[in-house]
Amino acid sequence: MSKLRSINTVIWSDTWFETLSVGQKLLFIYLITNEKTNMLGVYEVSTRKISFETGLKEIEIEKYLLDFEKSNKIKYKEHRVIMLNFLKHQNYNFNMMKSAIDIYNDLPSSLKIENINKIERDKEGFETLCKGFGMVRKVEVEVEEEIEDETQEEDKNESELILTHPLQNYIISTLKNVSKLSNQLTYDECVKLMSSYDREKIGNILLQMENKKDLTKKYTSVYLTASSWLKRDFSNKGQNLSNGQPSKMESMVNSAKEALNMIYDEN
């Protein structure tokens, strides 16, 4: 059955990894991700197979393996790859622990911990394995399931950054006072407002908020304040006509409406 492996992105900023040649990097990544890898970090593979799958020459592979051993990263003994510090930095559940122990128990005696030929399949046995057995730092590889949550969270954060509502742009670019409130509109809150009220009413309320001198002292949330004022129908107050001419507030509201429409048209 195929296995999924992911390389932690921190590997590219690891000081040791940065010093490797292109061929050494290819071999190292191959050794921690090929289909032979297991829960113990010890597996059998020939240099011939490595050469076939990577395109590296066997003489190069043998040299690189010696370099890895000198750096205390990976040993190659009896045609087996031994990834140093592998167990120590993995997050295993109990079934994974048992799998690592089973693999250890099947190893030839020459590769086992001195005087420990068999380890019991329990947590105490796994602790013994971690203390006495060679193990690569977590710079290297993690099980796919452990990476998925981080990847999904990163995707979520990226999506939140990408989704920008025209109403948010309008506040930032036009309403300096409103944009100072600690809790600005989220994308979802913009959608809620636009689905409940028309642009003119929203523009009117935001403009009233902008012109309130003590806005930042009394209020903290754009959404809650705007929603409350809209419900109380503040947009209909203070808009009186004088001699048939638009009031100052009406003119300001119309300007805000035009600005909102322009922003929406651009988006």
C-alpha cells in the first residue's frame, strides 16, 4: 500500500541542508520520502535501486551517504538506511509506536540496541526504543495526516486575506474616523449588511458614523454600530429640505452613495 509523506518546508532554511549540493539534496529528500520509508526510519534499499530511481550514479550515492553519516544525519549499514533521530521527533499514536517496534524486532541483531533483541509492544517499549536507537531531526519529514491541519489552516488564512469586500475598501479609502474603530468589518459582515439594506442606507449610516466626533470613544465595532443605527433608522433623521434645495446632509449622503457605487463598479 502506498504511503503519503510530506517534507516540512523548514528544510529549505536549515543551515545544514543549505550547504548540500544539488545531488546531495536530491538523495536526502529521496531517502526520507521513498516508498521504503517506515515508522522506524530504518529500511533496506540498495544503492543500485537508489541510482535507478534518482538518476544519480552509484559512486555519487556512496560518497553522499558517507557525507551524511559524518554529519550524523543518516547511516547506511548492511544495505539499510538508518535515519538518525527519526523516532525522537515524530508525533506517533499508539498504533504507529507498535509498528515501529515490530520493525525493530525484525531487524538483524547487528542493527539492534546492544543487549536488547526484542522490545515489548507498549509505550514503555517505545520509550526504550527512542532512548537507545539511532534516529533525522524533524527538519525532514512528517506523516501527511500531521501536515493536513496546518495546510488547511494556511489555506483558510490565505482565503481570508484574498476575500476583500468593496465596502471594506470604501471605509479604508474614504472614512478615516470609521476606519479607526478597533473591530473593522469582515467580509461576511459586509455580505450580511448588503443583503439586509441597500447601498444608500448603508452609505448614509457610515457617513453619520464618520461625522460623529466621539465615535471612537463610544464604539468599537463597525458592524455592530452600523447594524444598530440602521435598525433605529438613523438614515431618515436630520434630512430636511430647505427652500427646495438639498440639505448639507443630503449632499454628503449623495456623495457617499456615488463613491460606493464607483467602488462596486470597479470590483
